[in-house]
Amino acid sequence: MNVRIGNGYDIHKLVSGRPLILGGVKIEHELGLLGHSDADALTHAIMDAMLGALSLGDIGHYFPPTDPQWKGADSIELLTQVNQLILDQGWHISNLDSVVVAERPKIKPHINAMRDRLSKALQLSPQQVGVKATTNEKMGPVGREEGIAAYAVTLLVKDPQS
Ligand code: MG
């Protein structure tokens, strides 16, 4: 088989005193996401989808939250490392698609900036990077604005020469 599919999911808690960063884009909001790194749930879900496609485990394995090296890490930097891992194995991304689930703030105005940032980090065109947003219709922890979740899928294609 020369194609592989992967999926990823992540959720981080919303707290005061933290920046809100999604898809590598800082969004003005009174709350931000809590985590060891910059807690960019969208970028984390995308990394897990990429790793999952090649059965390479998850980001916790490569960037453990117990390792002080990754404290406050820029998730876009981690994304470029995961992409390099995929490229080194002779694979590349055909496309990825993702969904951010957030009650507030409005994500839609930031989607194109996220697609630009993510596609540049992944050496893709923005047309290969789907980012969508929805609310949780006020239900559950995301609906109560306790956190923001993200889902991603990606299709990897084997390089012709490898
Ligand atoms: Mg995470």
C-alpha cells in the first residue's frame, strides 16, 4: 500500500492567564489553554494524525510532558519535527483535514491564518490543509467553555522513489 490514513484528537483546559494559540495563531480571548507546551490543541491533533498514519505512536512519546525541554514549547516547531520524521521515512502528506470544537471565541475569522501557518510549517499549500470550526451546542465540557478540543485526519502518500 502506498497510502496511509491517520487520525488525531486533543483537548486542553481553558484557564485565565494563558495565551490562546490554535494552529500556531494567537487569538485574543480572556482565557487560554493550559498545558506543558503552548497547549495548541489543533496542532497536537494534527501531529497525532501524522504519527498515527505510520503507526509511530503519539506526541506524548516524542515530547513527553514530564520533560522540561518541552515546557512552553512552540507546537509549530514540534510539528516541523514530526513532519521531518514522516519525510525521513519516505512519506509525505497528501492532505489533512481538521475541526476545532470551541464554544467561544469565534474561530472562523482565524481559520485562514491557521491554514497559512500550518501549511508553511508542513511545506504544503493551504489547499492541502483543511481547518474547520464548530461549537458543541453548549453541551458537555467544551460547551461549558471548560476547554477546547480538536480532531484531525491526514492522508500520507509514499514517495515514488522509496
Ligand atoms: Mg495536547
